[in-house]
Amino acid sequence: MNIFIPSPLRSYTQQQPKVVASGANLSALIDNLDHQFPGFRFRIVDEQDQIRTHIKIFVNREPAGSLAVPLQQKDEVLIVCALSGG
């Protein structure tokens, strides 16, 4: 499936804005991404195995609230990083 990577995380994907990965759910997908791009999971998932608060994940344009969201091979996943500052 196609995974769209936000600019702040592209240093992990060799600057690729879109990568291909697979998994039965978001957790398995992120594990697959971490296998391809070491260090990626730590930027998305916290120590309690939850999506980090500054990260939003959308599956087919619908917000994913947990890593247990099931996936199908035809799905598109968009990862968004919140911006802050002043």
C-alpha cells in the first residue's frame, strides 16, 4: 500500500515522499516501515505503544485513532506531523 510521508520524517525514508509497505493493521505497517527505514517507528509510536500526540494518521482520509486499525492492500495511509511554534 502507499504510505505518504511528511517532510519532517523524510530523512528516515531517503527523502521519499511516498513509500510502499504492508501490514494487516497500522502496528504491523509501522513495523514494516521500521524494518525498511530503521528508527521510523520511534518517531511515530511512544513507549506505551500509542501513536504520538503530535502525529496524526489517516487511512483512506479517515483518522486512525489507534494502531489496531485494520488495513487492506489497496488502502492509502497518510502520516501528518503537527507543527508548533510561535
